[in-house]
Amino acid sequence: MTKAFSVFPYRYLPQELLMEAVDTKLECVSIGQSVEGRSIYCLRLGTGSKKILGWSQMHGNESTTTRGLFDFIERIKGDKQLLSQCSFAFILQLNPDGAFRYTRENANGVDLNRDALAVSQPETKAFMDFFEVYAPDLCLNLHDQRTLFTVGTTKKEAALSFLAPSADTARTWTKARLEAVRVISYVYQQFNRSVQSRIGRFDDSFNAQCFGDYLTQKGVPTILVEAGQWGSDYDRVITRRLVYETLHHIIVGFSATSSETDALETYLTIPENTKYGYDLGYFDTLKEQWFGMRYSEHLGDNGVVFKDQAFEKLDPVANDFFFFRGLK
């Protein structure tokens, strides 16, 4: 474990705090500006022929993968062998205005991950311009997912979820998509059973406005990584570590020359994400009914604040599948 794991212990991560910790010896360039004039920074490492492009905080309130990405950069920056094989371009915060405001959308209220075709925002234009010039061999789309996501019907929270995005409405297994499947299958197999039981497969419905689908359609293997939560670790320190390990496994798996004939079979054994997760629950003995509640997240004076919401009545048919982080 590197010393980087002591940096950024909390969910709120404005650009100023992030950039203060970036090694000044690394190549860090601005590829454009946000709505509010913040630079969109990209770290460049390596000279190898295999080009990997990754981006985080396309949604400004999703900082876990940014923190894990930072740890990964700290790990590889001195790895001469890896950097001679691969070239990396990491956009640390594609949505710096959202990171400052702790909002999913940018300062114009636009979800950047629904802007792949319109390219209506300066952040998505900066991304597209850089993507066309860089011409990556692999794309890593890094996100956080909400606490509602669970792993199939296993009554486990989805601490991680992966996806090889679809390239069309038929969800065809294109060459680019199968390459993403191969790498994801490799990554999945590197984790122990405890972690595997908390890994889900994200919904692969096609949406051309989403960047993963758009890039897969263009023929570039793209992997969606969604960092969830493990138990009551609301600062997501555990899943931050899992993101770091995931990125390491992705690069090893992508660099491997051997093909896995059973990769698709392995990928499809990962249970699909479900939505049975609740932060708090209770059983009303008089009504013989379960109730659940999910916290809402807000930016307070001292960082992210989790607020109670109204409890909702849960479907009795699905009683066996609900996951509660706490009971009252």
C-alpha cells in the first residue's frame, strides 16, 4: 500500500484539493475548460504502444473512482517496465464544476453522460476533441453507484459493478465489446470470493447518448467501473481500495496476449445489478411489513452530509432479497 492511501479520506473532493496533491514531476495538461472556467486536467504517463484513456468524475458527486485512480497513478508512476509498454491519459475530473458543487450535473445542469451525441457542453467537447487526437486502444469510464444497488438476488450490496457497454439496441457482441468482456472476466477472477460476491454486472441497455455505448459503437473497447459501498463505510475507503486493485488488474489483463475462450461465459456469470439496497430498515410487527429508507446526500459545511428520508413500504414478494445497512 502506497502513502497515497492517506490522501483524500472523504467523499468531497473539489479540484483545488485534488490538484494540490498531484506530483508536479508528472505531465499534467489542460484539455479544455468547464462552464465556470475551471481547467479540465489530464495526466499523461508512459511511452508504450498500448494507449489507455481513463476519466473520472464525469458526475461531480462521484469521487471514489477519482481517489482510487489517484492511488493507481501513484503506484505506476515509477514503474518503468509498465510505462514502456503502455501510455496512459487520465482525465482526473471531467466535471470540475460538479465536483466543486457536489452535483451529478455540470454547472448548466446537464448530465455529461447523456451528451455523447449532442456534445452541447464544453466539458464533453473537450473530451471528444482529446479522444479523437489520442485515439486510445482502451477506455475506462469510472463512476460511483448509489447504495441502492445489490448483486442479483444474493442479498449482498454491489460494492463494485462492471460493464462492457452495448454498441446497439440488439446488444450485439461486437469485437470491441468482447475485448472489454475478456478484460472484465480476467479482473473478476483476480478477486477472492468475498469480493466476487459483492460484484455486480451493470445494466447493458443501449443508450447512444452515454459515452460507454458511444465509444463501443465506434469500435473502442470500453469498460465501465462503478464503485459502490461496502457495509457502513460511507466514506468509501474500502471500495476506493477495490478501484485501485481493479485498475491494476485491468492493465494486466489488457496487456496479456493470450485470449480467454470462456471469457463471455465468466462475464455472464456475474449477477446483474438489482435495486434492493437500503441504508436503514425496520419491520412493523403489527402490519407485518418491512419498511426501508435511503439517505440523501448533500454538501454541508464540513463535507458530505447524509440525511434521512421518508421510509417506504417494501414489496413483500421480494422480502428475501432486501439488503439493509442498518436496522432500527
